[in-house]
Amino acid sequence: MTDDIIDTWTKKEFLQVMSDAYKDAHGIRPRGIKYSEWSLAELKDEFLMLCSIAAENEQWDREH
């Protein structure tokens, strides 16, 4: 996923994918995280970080 695509996302669109992105990165659904209270910029930064973690985990899994 590129920044270009998510640069067009609305807050609603981020809110629709945050739980899945968190689960992909950490293996569990988020609890107690009120993404609806976050700004659009915070959601974008968190989404990119979660995607990065998930990619690193996938790479590690392939190598081990």
C-alpha cells in the first residue's frame, strides 16, 4: 500500500481498517484504543506503523 492511496482516505475509511491492521501487526484485536477520538493524521501514522510491523512479522516468518 502506498502513501498516495491512503492520502485520499477519510477518517471513516481509516476507522474501518484499523482493527484489522492492528490484528495483522499484533495477532490480536485492539482493546481500549479509541481510534474514533484520534485525528486523521494520527490514524494515518498509526496505520502506516501497523502495516510496517505486519510486513516485518511476515518477513521474519518467511525466514524462520
